[in-house]
Amino acid sequence: MKLFTSIVLVLLLTSAILIINAPPEITQGLVHKIFYIHVASAFAMYVGFACGAVGSFMYLLRRQPSADALAVAGVEVGVVLCSSVLVTGPIWARPIWGVWWTWDARLTSTLFCWLIFVSVLLIRRAITDPSIARKISAAVTLLGVIDIPIIIFAVKLWRGAHPSVLGQQDSMPWSMRLPLIVTMIAILALTAWLIRLRYLIERSRNA
């Protein structure tokens, strides 16, 4: 765990240095640098919610506390990352689009995703019977992950204002592509570290 923690810290530091030294985008200027964090947080968010869905499915299947702990860890970390996406997005959009928020298909579906998974966390606190709370929250989690493919393909399906990052990556100069790749690896590593930590906390709480 200590070795993995050190690796995560090194990756985060390296990504920060690369982002600082990355050239500003021609039309967007320095504000474009938030793009690296925004995109990496979005991909890591999918991983967090996917872990929550796997844990939820396994809990409904076998009623194992370890599966519920994974569900909790994945959803909580996913909500943090989704919040990062919803905060960095408007900060990036304001100088480019001239508004903090537009009801673009990808933005709206991401907000809807955040509301669903926040409700999962609220359900776990609102229902006093732990067994019922786990079952309902697991069911809502599995419903919530249906929104993730909608977020991913929203740009192609509805042709909104949000750019398609995967389509632009090949046209990026290496001086921008490298910071993006390293930042994505760093945020994904941080996500794995946080999910494992939260999983161990939940397991010890239910022991």
C-alpha cells in the first residue's frame, strides 16, 4: 500500500509538471489547461461508478458484505470525481462559450448521473434498516450506470456543443497529448487508491 501511495504521488506530481509546461491552446489560451483535469476526472468517474455497479450486482446476487463495501467505495469515489467534472467543466466553458452552463446533452446527462448517485448515498443514510438500505441502493446504482453510455455517446447522438475528446486526441501535438495521457493515468491511479482505501474502511466498519 505504501509503494502504491508513493507511485500515485509521483504520477500526480509528474502530471502537474507536464500540465504547467504544456503549451497554451491557440484559441483558448491558458484556460485550456483545465481540460486535462476535466477529461481525466470524467474517465475516472466511469471507473468509480463501474466498481460501484459491480459491487452492487454481487451484493444482490450473494448478499456479501465485501460486495457492499465495494459498492459503497465505488459510488462515493465516483460522486467525488463527477463533482470534479461538473465544477471544472463550467470553469473551462465560461471563457470559451461565454456562459457557465448550457443544457447540452452531455452536460445534462452528467448532471443527471450525479443526482442519481448522490441519491444512492442519501438512501443509505435515510433508511435505518441496513439490509433494506443496501438492497435499494444497489438497485438504484445498477439503474444509474445505464446513464453512463448515454454520457459517452451523447455528443454523437445529439450533436451538442460539447467537444468529442476521443475524436480530437489524434490531432493533438505530442506536447499536449503526453500531459493528457499522464494525467489520465495519475487520476485513474488515484481513483484506485481511494476506492481501495474506502473499501478497507467499510470492511473494518462492518467486521
